[in-house]
Amino acid sequence: MAVVRLSEVIGALSYALDLTEGEPPGHAVRSCLIGMRLAQELRLGPDERSDLFYALLLKDAGCTANSAKMAALFGADDQELKHSAKRVDWARKLPALIWSVGAVAPRESTKVRLDRLLAIKDEGEVTRSLMQARCDRGAEIARMLGLSDRTAEAIRTLDEHWDGHGQPRWLVADQIPLFGRILCLAQTAEIFHAAGGVEDAYAVAVRRSGRWFDPDLVDALGAIRGDRAFWASLAEPDLTRWEPEDRVIGVDPEHQLQIATAFAAIVDAKSPWTYHHSDRTSLIATNVGAALGLNLDELGDLRRVGLLHDVGKLAVSNRILDKPGRLTDAEFARIKEHPLFTQWVLERVSCFEGLAAVGGAHHERLDGGGYPRGLRAGELTLPMRVLAVADVYEALTAERPYRHALPEEQALAIMARDVPTRLDSDAFSALKTVI
């Protein structure tokens, strides 16, 4: 049996992080290739390149830690905010002000927008706190995955700038780890290369050399800008070519659970209302499955898919996820797409591919009235039915922006109304037993 590489798993799951950042699919992977090409130009050793490789893939692992705060402060779509912020020179006051004026509460009145801007100003170090949360969380996720301190610190220092005007610690020049400096340049180069080609990317790097970027790294980027074959390869990026072959990390079932747990933490951090939702749903589903007699392999799959079932919510704005009132039809339509994104992400990962259909069906119902595909009883497997029951129960017994957490008895009474027409009766009976 072929070894599943950690790089394949993280590379595929990085597409979910791209969704949260409002970037085109493959942004993190392409940034990784640019960073590794710079490492090649700098003649870094195999250990260094291995640590850098994972830092580049996971550079946005903390992206959900500030999503809710950004959306609430700016009164705007957090994904649009993140996307536009990466394209301005936010370390300079005038561009940052112009960006803020254009980004804040875009569909509100002038007075509301002005009030928002003043509130942001009154927050004091709001930018720093948002960056701090993102960077610290990203470093923590790297450590959850068992990666090196050097990888974690590169992620933590992603937004530090050479001249000390970056975030969150205002590190200067060589105070910033080399890998952090490479991450900062690689992601910017990817964004502007995607928009206008290699010369545009290099022009931005030159303009920000000595401010955002280490001048030596900008020189290295200049040295590789004529490598046409490399830049063309970004259209269909191949991670295996750039991973140090003698440093390949294999993924066994225990490691798969570790990865699923880390990405569940990323998902649940996106909204204060879903804190621990994925982990709790996973544990409930596993216990229900055990009560129904599923074997150890099936229970292992149920544990992992329970952790990853809401990874598609990374594609949904916090303006929708955290809305206290009734959703509009358009907003609810966006919510109904998140299982499709879950399935799309999991299908990209060979060791999770078999879980994709289950993860994509956790909002389906036996009578065909669920979403996103309107599947009916004959199309829903036992793991799908179990996960649906676990997800409903966890959601009802947790705080939500539009209601308080319901007590156990009330949650079960509400669910009982949907048994057996919408929710599976055996799974529901097992749920009552294991509670």
C-alpha cells in the first residue's frame, strides 16, 4: 500500500484555508512552490527546506481566529476583507485609511460607515490584536500537527515586515526568522503573479524592498524571475517535486486523527457560536455508532468525518454564520452550500476521500427535505444518518446567536418530532441511550 504523504493531506486541506482567506483555490500551494523555489535559490539544506515547506502550506492555519472579530468590527464580509487587505500596502497610513474607508460597512449609510470607522479607531490596537490572534493560532495548529518550532515560528511571524512596521510584534530585520520573511514574500508574490504575471509580482516586491521584505530575498526573487518553466508550473502545481524526498512524513490512521482534530479546531474557531461543535459532534456520533454495533474501522471513520463535517463552513462569511436574526433567502442558500464545500475538500485528500460523501450529507433528511442534494432514505447510509442525528443534537444543545442552548430534554423532544420521517429512529434511540 502506497504511503500517504503528510504533504498531500495538508496541501489538499489548504484549499479550505484558501476559502476562508477569500483567495482562489490553490493559493497556499502556489505560495509554497514560490517559497521553495526561493529556498532553492538560497541553497537551504534538506532539514530547513522541510520545515519551510510545511510553514508555507500552513501559513493561513490561524485564519479563522480573527474572522468573527473582523466581520463584526467592519460590518462587512470577512472573506472580502481578507482578500482586499492582501492587495494593499496596509503598513502605510494613507493606503490603510483608504482601504478602511472602502471596506467598512459597504452597504450601509454614510453615517453608519463613519460610526464604524470611529469605533475601529477607538478599539486602539485593533489591527495588532487581530494579527496576534491569527499568528498565534496558526503557530498552535502547527504544533498540534507535531511540526517543528521553526515551522510554528515562521507562521507566527508571517506578517512581520523588514522595517519593523509589520504585525503583531513589530520585529525588525533579522529579528524576523528567515522562514517568516520567506512566507511574507512568497504569499505576496503569488497574489500579484496571479493578477499580472511575474514582472508585476517582482515590481511589487521591489517597491516594498527594505520595508516589507528582506532586500536579499527580493534579489533572490529577481534571480528566479526568468525561470519561465517554474512560473508556468504554477498553473498545475506539483508539491511532490518540492518536498525534500528524504524528509517525507507518512500519515498513519493515528496521524489522520491528529490532522482531523487540528482542522476541526480551525473550523470551530471561525465563529464563537461553534466553539467545539466539530469535536462534540464527532464524539456524539462515535458513541451512537458504537451503540448501533459499528465495528472499530467504521467508528474510526465516523470519528474523523465528525471532526471534518463542517470544513465547508470555511467558505461562508461570518456575517452569515454569526447573524442573530433571520437569514435572507440568499444567505440561507449560501449556508446550504457548505456541505458541498466539505465534500469537495475531503475528495481532494486520498485518506479522507472515502469520508467525503458522508461529510457532504450531514444535513440531508430521510424524506428528501434536507440539503444540499435532497437525498432520500434509500440514498442515506447508516453513518450519514448517525452523523445527522449527532449534528442536530449538538447544535440544539449549544449556544447560537439567535437563541440560548437548549436543555437535553427539550432538544430530544424537538428531535422526536422528526423521527422517523426525517431523522433515523435507530440512531435517535441510540442517541437517547448514550446521552
